[in-house]
Amino acid sequence: MLPFVIIAVLLAFASSKPCDDEGSTTKLLLSLNKNLVRSLENQEGLPNPSVHLALRLSNHHNQAKETENLNRLKNNLHNDIQSSLTHSQAVTGLMALYSLALKSSCYDLNTITFLVNDQDETLLTHLKRQMEQEKDHIAFSHRPLTNYYQYSLGVLALCVSGIRVSHHVSHKLIKATENENFKHGETESVDTYAMAGMALQCVKDSGSYAHSATELDTSLIKIKQKLLASRRSDGHIGNEFSTGLAVQAILAMGSEIGECAASMQAMRKAARDNAYDNPMAISQTLPALQGKSYLSVKTQDCRNEDDTLVVESVNPVVVLPSETKVNMKVNVVTASGAAALYSVDVPKGSSLLEALELLERRDVGFTFQKESSLWGPFLSAVNGEQARQSDRRYWHLSSDGTALTEGVGDFKIDAAQNITIKNTSY
């Protein structure tokens, strides 16, 4: 048992002043905002609720574009979630993000319904049921149906929408924090700690967790310590693409200015270096740079909003294939441990996806399949072997022994390197 003084200091640490956003430039934020609006025109597949959420949390708006995207969410994404529910597929995270996106536009969530087993029920009713199923699965198999990131998103979405989160559902997230279950493979997941922090902070603010306030506070303290301990020397928390959510969580939980100033600066530098060209990355970074978090949705009122964001048309940049070729070796490791090695020369600057497509066309026995996600395409099958979420497996990508922080569509082959694609459990 820690001495009372230490506990008091830690509790004060968890509830001190929020981070500031000082030093960031209006020009940079406007540039990110405009890039996010432009991504609405170029998006492939379903509309991304995370992008809509970031646009709505922004200080600057293009109301016409946001309204148009809201309608796409209510139609296209709604139909996709309906299909998943009809086929009894777990879509906790997507449904939670969908509800947060709609609420950020002050849309009446009680008017959004889904039909399952001939019964028409509201979005939040279905989300609450999904969370009960997730909670029951944890009790049975010690892990959610999906994962703790999606579980945290579900808790957050219900709480932000004013729905009382079941004590049993919140308690599972608190125990997972205590047991350090937020891992992706053998690595602790900064993204999951961040989302759990925002979810539990919302529960604390709502006053709905009456079981043990100390237990909840202890979890929040631990989450903040984990996030701060993951901060690198350059200021990023985890990596460039997890820093946005991490700073959002620190903002939500409260922190001294000095505890996130370095991370704010790191994000601004990465933005200026064009590291955030993926819309999903911008959508998680922009709210943090503007001093906001997903908890800000709770107080969104949508009245007297700015409508001055003008997005200039930009001529598409045509990138010609480089005449310089670089060698890429690809080592595929199956679930059984069997390995197959391939080699291909690709134009310098090719995306990993383009390089794999070139390798497949060479007809040397390498094949792959991809699926879409909010972050872009990801590998679902390689050489006929699947790595499915339902089996708790995924294709882990690394370059010269270092895990990739970008997806196959974003990572560029700029020099000769060894790519490993390994069927990995989590």
C-alpha cells in the first residue's frame, strides 16, 4: 500500500491543469484542416467517421462539405453497419465511432435505428448490447470479442452520448488496465491506453461509476503514467501515429503544460514534414493540436459555428515512376513458422503495396489479398494463408527488423531493404 502522501500527489497529478496548445500556428492547423476536407473527395470505399469527427471538432468549418459528408455517413456507413449486424458480426468500434461522428454534428441519435431479428432499435441500444456481449466474452475468455481499443471506444461513445455505462462494463476496462492487458502482440498499445483513458475519464466525469472511486482514479493514474513513460526523446508518444490519441488522452485527463508541450511540438514538426498524409492520421492529430479530445463531443452545441474554411482546388500531382530501381527482399513467415523468400526490383519511392503487386505479377509463387480499413488497405491473406481478427491473428510487417508504423499503402520503398511479413497472434 502506498503511503497516503504519495496517493494524494498522484491524484493531484491526474486532475491538474489541461495541456496548452501554445506555439502551434494557425497556418499549419488550417493546412491540416483543408487536407482533411480534400480527403472527403478522394476517399475510397465507405466514409470515415473519424475524419468527420475531427472536422466537427475543428475551430474552422466548411459547413457544406461537412453536411454532405454527414449524409454519406447516414446512408453508406449506416448500410454497412446494418449488413454487419444482420450477419452477427461484431462492429463495436465502427458503431462507436459512427455515433461519435453523428453526435459531433449534434444529430439526434435516437432517430438512427437498425433492424435486427425483425426488431427496429436505436443505434445506442445496439451499441449497449454490443458492449454487453463484449463484456460477457471477457468473462468467458479473458478478452473482448473485438479488442480493448474497440471496447474503450464503445464505453466512450455511450458515456459521451449521456448513456449510463454499466458498472460491470466499466469494471472490465478498469481490471484490464490493472492487469496491463492493452497489448498488440508482445508490445503495449499506446492507442489502446489512450482510448481507455478517455473512456474512463468520461465515466469519472459522469459520476456513474459509484462502485469505487479510488479504483477508477488508480486506473487513470496508471494510464497517464503509461502514456508519459512511452514518450520518446523526440516528443512522440509511442510513434508518430499514436501521439495524437495519446495527447488527446492527456488533455482529457489533465496535465501540466510541460508534460505535453514536447509532444505538441513533435506533432507540429511531423505535420510540417508531411508525415500525416493519411486522413486517419490527421483526424487523430488535429483535435489534439487544437487542444481538444473526443470528450469535447460531449459539450458540442453546433450553434454560431464558423463557416469560413475555403478549400482551394489543387491540381493533382502526377508522380511518374522513378527510373531508379531498388531491391526489395520479402520474407513470408507462416503461422507454422515456414518461410519463403522472394526478391524483386521496384521503382524507388513505390509504396509497399505497389511493390507487392509487382512481385505478384512476376508469378514466382507469391500471392496476397487485401481488405480495407479506416487506415487504408491491410493484408488479409498471403500465399493463400489468412490472418483473421476472428482468430486473433494479423500479418505483422517489418523492414530490416523494425516494425512498420505505416500501412502497406503508405510505407515507401526508398532504398534496398528486407521486408518481413509474418503471420502473428495477439
